[in-house]
Amino acid sequence: MESHSPWRPRTPIAVLIAIGFVCSSVHGPRLYAQLRDARSSVDRAKDEGTLPPPVLQPVSGGSLGAKVLSRSPRLDILDEDGAVQFAMEHNPELLRMRQNTEWADGEAKQRRSFLLPQLILESDVAGEQSRFPAAIERNLNSMGINLYVQQNLINRAARLRYESAKYQREATLRMERAAENQIAFLVRRQFIQVRQLDRTALAYRQRLREMEALLESVNEQVNRNVTSRQQRAELQNRIALRQAELEILERQRDVGRLEVLNLIGAPSGHSPRMIEALRTPFQAPVASRDGLVSAAVEGRPEIAAFELAVRAENEAARAVRAEFMPRVVLSSGLSSVVPFEEGDQASELVGGAAIRWTPMDSGSRKARNQQVNARIEQARIDLEDAKRTIAIEIDNVLVTAERAATRLQLTHEQHNAATEAFELYSESYQSGLDPLNRLVIALDALIESDVAVASAQADAEQANAAMQRALGRSAYPK
């Protein structure tokens, strides 16, 4: 067997790649010109389709879903807005939703890449066969290198699939906003409950101090035989009962705080002191019921998500119909054959076009059209159901708000009456005109009115939070 000299290609591969890039630069302007207007229209549609910039605008290193806030709220001292801000950054459900947005963004970019030129490098080795009596030997004597650019010139299905993926990406982003709105509402609602328990516990501690001061006065009167021991025992029993109720309230408050920390995604082991921010009682908006429904339909991210989902399914249906239309692919590049032995290297510029068409599909087109039409109808049903649900939610919020405002006014009046009665009975008791049991009854009524005021105020704040959620403003109030 004759020996072969080491293979030394006369044209380096780097030179071939450079030639390929030169060829692509020659053909590139014509290929990219067809997509320049489409890319600019896509960017304009993205700008027009996004929500107005909220107070906390999500920003990231080029990604749609990740949100990085410049400063996180302190966990040792936390108010309602700070809790919502922390939840927007750390809530696990929102983090998962943002990963869905990232996936949808990647899917849209992948679909878009099918419309852009592809640079392809291929290599193969060729040889000849020599027959011997005992074996067959293959001598490798050359290597082929092909570097070419391929462009889908006419592929309407790929373009429509990209449009569908783009709408689906925007719909996923709106669903992320809807999840933020819901999580913010849950955080605010839980925070309001904790605030209610704090107010009630504060009222209990204040009344317990008054009862303990009264008990000291009763002890002196018992020592002087002015008040019976039975009345003192009854007062002590009332104090013990209120202390037990206070312990229950504090345990419920601690559980509520843990629930807030769970909702916002805070690390375990924190026990923040929650600040009660000043909140104005809920007042019914000036707009009519129809105006509120229109504002909610316009502001809720779910509606925009369902509308985009309908458009995405429509584009998917058009893509299915376009898959059975002719497709044209253009390619151009450089083909070179490099010999292993001494010889001339053969290189040439190549180009071509391919047309693919499926005139008969045995019912595949009809079946796929049936599937996409079903998805379109389902998306439309979801859209109409969301609008109907929002209208019902607005009605419920208005009724709840009216009742909460009425109850808050009544409880304040009752509290003023209970306070006045307690002061009158206290003066009468100090003057010896009324017995101790009447003063204790008045003090119990005052405690119950304190609890009722705290509950009514929490109901008014809950109605306010529910209205913000119905209008799509829980996460980013306007």
C-alpha cells in the first residue's frame, strides 16, 4: 500500500468562512429588506400593546418577565404598601408566572428566527473503492466543504406562527399582571385583617387597664365595707375573661402576620412589626355603575390577555391554512472540494431555489382546522365570561361598600353612646348613686363597641381593596 503525504488544505477553513460572510453580505440586503418593515411594525405593536408604566415598572436585563426593584422594603418594619412591593419581587407564584413569560418570549424569538437567514456549514469526506482478493479497502482522497446562506422567501405559515407566538407572549405578560393584581389584593386583605386584630387588641389592653384601675378602687371599698366581695369577684372574673380574649386575639394576629409573610415570600424566621398606615374610609366613586364596569374592563389585565389569546388563536388558524400553500426557499453559498493528495482544489459558487407544496393531505388540513377553530371559540368564551364576571364583581363591591359605609357610621354612633354611658355610670358610681355591676356592664358595652368599630373599619378597608382589585389597581394603585 502506497503511503500518503499529510493532508494540507490549500485554502484554510477560516478563508472559506470569510467568503461565506462576504456572500451573505452581498445577498443580505435583499433578504433583510423583506423583514425590515415587519420588524419595525412588531416593535411598534409591542410598544402600543404594553400597559401604561405603573409605579413599580418591571425591569430586567432584556427579559420581559423578571422584575428587579432598586430597593426592597425592610422586613423588620413593614406597612401595607411595603408588603405589596415585597410580594411583587419575592412571591413564588409571581416568580413562576415570570418564568412562563420568559418561555413565551423565547418561543416568539424562536419563531422569528425561522424568518431570518440561516448560515449553514456542511462537510463530507469522499473516496474510492479498490477490490483486493481478501478484503475491500476504501481510500479517502478528498473532503468537501459547503458554506451557504438559506432564506425562507415564501413561507406564510412560519410568519403567521410568529405572529401567533408574539400575541401569546403579550397575553402571558398580561396574565402575569393579573396575577400581580390578585396577589396584591390578597396581601392587602390579609394585612387589613392583621390591622383589625391589632386595633381590637389595643382596645382590649386599654379597657383592661381601666378595669384594673377600677379593681384597685373596689379593693379599697371592700376593705372599708362599702362594696361587697361578691361584686369584686364578679369584676375579677370579667377581667380574667377579657385577658383570655386578648390572648386569643394576639395569637390570631401572630398567625395573620405569618400568613402575610407567606404571601409576600419572605424568608422564614422573620417577625416584623407591621405599621398601620393612615387609611381613609371607603367612599363610593363618583362614576356610575356602567362607568366602573367600563373602567374595570379597560384596566383589568385578564381582559387584555384574553383578547390577545383570541388574536393568537386566529393567527394560528391562518398559519394552519397557510401550511398547505407552496413554500419557496432560496440558498446561495460556496462549495469547495479539498484533495488529500496533490491536486487542484475545486471551488464554486452555488445557488438555488426549492419549492414545496402538498396538494393532497388525506384530511389533515380539515382536522387541524377543526382543532384551531375549537381553541378560537374557547378563547372567545373565556373573554366573554371574564367580562361578565367583572361586571358581577363590580356590583358586589358596590353593595359591600355601601353596607360597610353604613355600618361604619352606625358603629361610630354606638361607640360614642357607649363612651358617654360609661362616663356617666363612672361618675354615678364614684358618687355612690349606682352599683358596681352597672358600671361593669357599661364597660363591657364599651369594649364591644370598640370591637365593632374595628370590624366596621376593616370592612370599609376591605371594600376599598376589593374595588382596587376589581379595577385592576391592587398592585399599582392610581
